[in-house]
Amino acid sequence: MAGLSRPLAVAATVAVAIIVVVGLWLWRSDSAPAAPSGPQQLAIPEDFRFEKARLVSPDLKVELTEVFGTVHDEYMDWACILECRNPDGCHADVQLVVDYRSSGEKKKLVLGGRLDADSGQIMRIGRAQRPPAAVDSIDRVTLTVIESRRSDSPRPTEIE
């Protein structure tokens, strides 16, 4: 019996050592933070351009020729390009509300500015949006005149 107890004691010691090593390995792998499965970058929205957006403008006769956005690192530059169709020109402080969809959700962007153009001239109203957002579609753009101006009133300073 004494001859059998020594190999049995060695086998038991080896078994316990294996169990301890496996247990420690499993314990460490459970407590270690999960490694990222790939590059963890946020999706960067893309530039967009819509040439056939619906315009609602009961106060001023204009045509919306396009709405576009240019994505920069931390913001998106929106621009609504309008053509004056009013025979007396387009001279007013206006507000534009852009109803759009971003990743399936309805969103709204408000832009404001001063229009000062003769009939047939092109005008731009724009602003920055932070952070940039994906734009799937433009549902509607609504133009409201806040205050009418006379065509001979002082013009805003032009940027060259």
C-alpha cells in the first residue's frame, strides 16, 4: 500500500495544480476588460445635395433651387439656395425652417437671414450645425418673412 500512496499523492498534487492554474486563468479572463472588436469610430455623416426640395413660401415669391450640406470635422455647413421670383425683388428678413430626416428620425433646422436681391437673382441662406448629422431626405422648407424691407433701404455690408 505504501508504494501506491506515493504515486497517488503526486497525481493528486498535479491535479490540484492544474485546477488552480485553470481557475486563475478563467478568473483573469472574466475580470479583464473586453478588447474592442474593431475600430470604434463614430459614423461620419456625408455631404448632401437636394435639388428638388418642396418649398412653402406664402409671403414671398421665390424658388428653392437646392439645399446642400458640407460636412466638416465638428460641424456641418447648411445652405439653401433661392432664386428671387418676385417682380419687385426680394428684400426682407426671413426665417427658413427645414424639416428633414436623419437616420429615419424627423428633425428640424431653423435658419435666418436677410434677402436683398432683384428679381431673377440668386440668394443663399445658411448656417452651421453642431454636431454634424446625417441627412436622409428633405421633407419641406418653409420660408416666413419676418420683416419686409424697401429695395432702396441700406444694404448689408457685402463680403468680398
